[in-house]
Amino acid sequence: MKRIIFIIIAMVLAALIATSAYFVLSHHFEAKRATNLYNHLVSIVEQPTENETTAPDTHNKSPKGIKPILLNSQANSGYQKLNVKNSDMVGWIRIDGTRINYPVMHTPNKPDFYLYRAFDKSYSIYGCPYLQDNCDLNRPSDNFIIYGHHMNDGSMFSDLVKYASKDFYNSHKIIHFDTLNQKNDYEVIAAFATSTNDSKAYRYYDFVNAYGSEDYDSYIKNIKKLSYYDTGKTAEFGEKLLTLSTCEYTHNNGRMVVVAKLIRR
């Protein structure tokens, strides 16, 4: 009887070890696949073509293993190439000196489609950064809201949580969000964490278009009040905004939010 119990316990332990090993290896290969995929997309974007000029950003160095994008003074033909591969691709998000360096997807009729899908639409726990469904790049909306995962390996939008530090903000004030045919620079005006489980928490994701100056000013007042620190920057009615959002783990179902205003078009 004891021998049978011992065999059963051994079999259970072996199954647990095998299952754990499977998940570890699966996550490892998924991480490698995601890194290879997005580095490949970067290589397409940074390839110069005739009549294009490129200039690297020397102010911040990208982390080891992450390729920096060389942005063109005019529309980047690489964006068009990626859009041909997948028409859901509407832009590119980049923050110098971080690992945030990805295409941005948009599926107005399928909210959160890229939450667990890679650029090629295959299943991926890494997903792909995407624009909130009710945002409009053509109008354009007053506020572009982009979501990305907070991955344990530091990829996707994980670096956003570093904006909790004013020192990090001071060296990463500019966010680049390019559309398919236009370079755009945004300056960070607020960074805060909140909980989506708190009914009293400010619903930052509801603000896409202002009903008027009072509505716009109210949004700015709320995010400035929530901000970890005073950036000394604000925005006025009529100025376009960019909001980046990812998971944050010091709050219950928390979100880290970084808001910036358009400074160059």
C-alpha cells in the first residue's frame, strides 16, 4: 500500500514538474518570437529609400538589444510597407531610451482585438499596442489613447511605470507617435496611477473628444491633480493629446497612465 501511495505521489510530482517546465519553455519561446517579430518590423521602418533622409536621435541610447528607429524628415515609407502587410497598422509609438518602440494598431469595429494578438494577428500574450476603438486619426480626436501590456521581461509598455519617478520623466519628456504619413512629437504633461476597480476613480479613458473648453479644461485639471509630480507643463483647449496606458501593480487592477500634448506636427 505504501509503495502504491509513493508511486502516485511520484507521478503527481513528475506531472507538476513537466507542466511547470512546459510553461517556462513556452513563455521563453513566446518572448523570443515576439522580440524577433518586432525587431524585424523595426528593421523595415528604419530602411531608408530614395528621396528620404534619416537622422538618428543621439540624445538617448536605446537599451541593449533594442534597435532605435531612424525617423525620416518626411513620411516614412517603412510605415507604408507595414500597412500593406497589415492594414490595421496606423502608426508607430517610440520613447527614446526605453523599449517602447512598436507599431500601433487600430480596429474600430473590434475593440481590444490586439490585446492578445501580435502584429501578424497570431495569438500572443504580448499582444501589440493599439489605439482605443473610438479614437479617430482622420478627424483627428482631441485625445489618442493607446494601450499596451506591462510584460515581466520589460517589453511592450512596461517602461511607462518608470514615469512614477520625476528623474525618469526629466530625461524622457518626449514621446514620438507617428501616423502613416506624419511625424508627431508629444511632450509629457502628467503621469499617474489609478484603479479601474474603484468606482470613484477618474475615468481617464472616457475623454476622447471635448464637448467644449470647459470639458477639456476639466480633463486637464483632473489628470494634473492625479499626477505624481508637477511637470510645469499643461495644455489648452484645442491642443491635441496622447494618452498611454498599461497595467500597474500597486493598485487593485491598476493602470499606469502617461498623458502628453502635441508640440510638433
